[in-house]
Amino acid sequence: MNGLQVVFLLAALVSLFSAVMVVSARRMMHAALWLVLTLMGVAVIFVTLQSSFFAVVQILVYVGAIAILIIFSVMLTRRVMEDHGDQILPGWRAAGLVALLLFGVIVGFMTLWLGFSAVLVELPADAENLLELGRSLVSPQGYVLPFELASVLLVAALIGAITIAVDRKEDQDR
Amino acid sequence: MDFLRDPFGFVIQWYVGWLSGLGLPAFGVELISKLTGALVLATGAMLFVVFLIWYERKLIGRIQDRFGPNRVGPWGIFQPVADMLKIFTKEYITPIGADKVTYNLAPILAVAAVLLLWSVLPLSVTVVGTDLNVGLLFLIAVGGLGEMSYILAGWGSNNKYALLGAFRLVAQLISYEVPLVLSALVPVMLAGTLSVTGIVQAQENVWFIVAAPAAALIFFIASIAEIGRSPFDLIEAESELVAGYNIEYSGLKFGMFFVAEFLHAFTVSMIFATVFLGGWRGPGAEQIPVLGFVYLMVKTFVVYFVTILFRGTLPRFRIDQMMNLNWKVLTPLSLGLIMAMSIVGGLTRQLPAFWQVTAYLIINLLLLGATDQLMHFAQNRKTKLNLATQPGKGVLTTSSKHGSGE
């Protein structure tokens, strides 16, 4: 076992533990903070996969923006921030069975995929995977269409959110 | 002679050589040397804050026509040391109902987030913490960790004023991150790399502040907003918020927020000097690496001086003015700048470097001028609209108020 594996195991344990805490914490604020730790654990796993760009983007977007927005919205709903009720639903056995079955199906399909059993190759130190990623996002042979579609979708969502939230001038005059 | 030209690099090489001489495996040598480097850098940066606090207080004093600290030591240089010793002896107070873990984690995270920034900044040719290939993105992402610490502090304190202060601060930080990231893209485009070392290397012929002054201006304004300095110091509006997110902290915990703020201000100046002013570049810096360190420090202090001048002279923004400036001026300008720069860069690809830089400079100045005109236009229209909605009320200027010759 080398150092990288130790780091991976630690990161995986931390993110799994905090993921469990996200759903079992009684205060919503604590759940949001555990979620931050989970996301950071995922960022560390990206680092161990030599994908520093994704690690940094994970922190920038998820910890720096999305988690903070979640915390904002949790703080603005102070009344329901603490949960005293029973944390386990009445039908938890059936739900657990369905989740287990789904997990089995997904893992079963994953094993059919060739990449599942492929041995990871260590990248050379000067590999420019960032440049490759950038090229494949904008090249017609790569993912330019999905990339542009996702951008248009996001802009539409943004405009929609503004349309709903905006204070119209004519409403104020009335 | 080697020691005189590059003392830091010499010591690092000697230390790594000594470690591998002990018979450790290569992995262990790297781990121990990196850990030592981190420890030395972090301690040095924290101790440096003592000097920074004195420098800033002295300078603000001069701006306000006072002496500043002048009792302890020559020119009062040991005043922060005395303050530090005093803060060590203060009592820790934990407010009732505080969330203990988040309350105590926040100051640590605040300092750690700033210290992490130093890990990718190249201090000279030979002294770099780590040359990440996504260095610039890392610098911005780590800023997000700082935001987390403010939220933790505001929420953990169980105090409404602290919570409101944290809300306001984080809203400001998130908003100003947008123009910060967008304007940082311009040097990335010019250098063709995200690595901070690569960006410094790419400024061999011309500093990026010459090629992209508009981007430098946006980056500078946004980074002042990121450190919450005047004129963006709404977080410390005493009349509204008492003192912001850190009011429930005392003793060393408060001191850590204080250290984080000063160190962040200096680090942000250093990032600006690295990205736009050529970092350690200067005559003879490659042959004599210690000169590069001196150049970087001089440039950083020039930028830091300007932020202190801002702090000493400018009045505070109102929150709507601050948000308007961000979303209606800086963000569209930086988006337009990225497009203009990439178009100009594509058109002038065949030209020699001198003409390319000139073209960049012209398009930057054009955009800045156009923004200025648009802002004037909007201001005039707003004034006219206000006048039109209030019939019968003239403009209350100094001359009409006092009359003529009364």
C-alpha cells in the first residue's frame, strides 16, 4: 500500500461518513456543513486521480458557491432548522430493498462496461490533460454541441429566475 | 557565491540533499521537505503580519496627519508585538448557545484559507511552493474556503448582528468573485496557461498590465472587494452591524480573524503583482534569484500602498451602489473585454508581438472609455428622471441653497 492509496482510503472514508451525517444530522445547518465536508472529500479523490482541474472546480463551484447558497437558504428558513421527529420513515424496509436492488442493477451494468475492469495508467508528469479537456469541449469532433446546449439551458434558467424574482416598475406604481 | 546569489534556493537544495543523505526513501524526503517548507512559509507569513499592521497603521496615521504608533521601539515598530502579547492574555469568551465546533473552527479556517494562497505563488525563480497546472483557479477556489469561515463565524456565534454581518460579507464576496474570475481569464488567455509560474514566465517582454489595463483595473477593484477593505468595508459598518461577523470573538480567536484580514490584503496585492506586474521579473532576476524576491516584494508593496491609500481616503459605498457597480459595470465590462481580447488576439496572430500588444492596449482603452461614457449617460438620465418625477422641486445645489451673495 503506497501513500496515494492511504490518501484515497482516508478521503473515501471521510466523504462516506460525512455523507451519512448529511442525512442523519438533526440540525439542517449541520447537515449543510457536513455536505461541504463530503464535497471536499470528493475533491481530494479527484486529486488522487491526477485531475487537479476537477478538484479545484469542485471546490470553486460546489464548496465556494453551491454549498454557500444552500447555507443561505437554510439560514433564511430559521423556523424549521431543527428536527425533533422520528428520523426513520415507516416504510424504510421497502425503501431499503428498492435502493439495494437499484444499486445491484447499476453495479451489474457497470461491470458490463469495458472501462470498469481497465487498470488505471499513471499520467506522465507533463501531461496537459487540461488542454485536452478544453479542446474536446470546443471541437466539432468533441462535445461542442452538448456543451453549448448546456450553456443555453443555464442561461435560460438564469433569465427565468430573474423574470420570477424581478421587481417590476409598473407594479410599484399601482 | 551561490549562497549570495540565491540564499533561499541554496538552503532548500542543501536541506533536501541532507535529508536524502539520511537514507530516507525518495517519497519520505519529498514529504518531509514539503512539510518543512509549508511550516516555514506559514510561520514567516504570520510573523510578517506584525510588520504589516505597523506599516498600515503608520501610513494611515500619516494620511490623517497624525504620527501613528510611535511609543514602543524606534518609530513604534514594536507596537504590534505589544498588542499581540496583550491579545494572548485576554480571556476567551464563548457565548451561550454558540455552536462550539463551528465557532472554534471559523478562525482557524480563516487563517488557513489565506495561508493556502501562498502555496502556489512563485516567490523567485527557484522558490515556488508547488507549481500547480491550475494555479490561478486554485487561488480563487481557496478564497471560497475563506467565505465558509465567515459563515461559520456568523452562524456559530448565535448572535443576530454576527449573522447579518456574515450574510452581507458573503453576499459581497460571492458577487465580486464573478468579475474577479472573468478578469483573471484575460492574463490566462495572454499566457496560454493557468499555472501561476507559467503566467509569470509569459510576462518576459511585457507586463500584462500594459497589455490589458482594463482587466487589471477590474481585478484590482474586485480584489479590494474580496478583502473587504474601504470603500467596500460595509462588513464593518459600525452604525448598522456593530462590527460584522466577528463581534462575539475575543482574545486570540479575534486575533486570528485580524491576522487573516491583514494577511489577505497583502496576499491579494501579491497576487496582483504576480499576475499583472510580472511577479519576480526584473533586470537580472534570472541570474540572481534573490533579486527576483526583492522585485516581487517592491511591486507588492506598491500595490498594497495603493489599497491603503484607498482605505485612508475614500468614503464607504452604499450596498446598492456596491452591487450596481459589480453587476451593471464590472461584470459586463469583463465579459465584453474577454470577447474583444480574443477577437483582437485572433486577428493579430500573425503580427509581431509589439503590434499585438498595441492592439490589445487600444481595445482595452476603448472599452474603458466606452464604459466611462455609458456610466455618465446613465447618471445623467437618472438625474433627469428624478427631476421629472418630482415636479416643482428644483435641484438643491449649494448655490441655490445659499442664494447669491446672501
